[in-house]
Amino acid sequence: MRVRLCLRFGCLDSQFRDGDVVTGPAIRSLRESLSLSQVGFAAHLGVSSNTVARWERGEIIPGRDSL
């Protein structure tokens, strides 16, 4: 699965194979590489900051539509 996150300052691509689970540390690493807070990252993805926090803690796994 290809994840493309486009923000006003550019796009960041991450490559995931079909069936890969996007882990909490991978989401946090992506967010931090963009120098975004959980609130800012959530705003760009159209989800709540609580959802991002739960992804990063591994409590829930994001669906393909979320990323």
C-alpha cells in the first residue's frame, strides 16, 4: 500500500506492501519527520488528535481510508 500525505509544503510518500500493518512507531516517526504535533497531523488527515494518539499507542490500527 502506498501512503501519500500531502501538506501545504509538499508530499511525503511511504511504501507499505499489501497486508502490512502500519504500526504506532511508524505513524509517530512519519508525524515527527514532518515536524507536526498530533493535533496538526490529525488536522491534515481529517481525524481527531485522540485518534492519532491511539494509533501511536497501538490501541487501534488506522484503516486505509484514514491514511
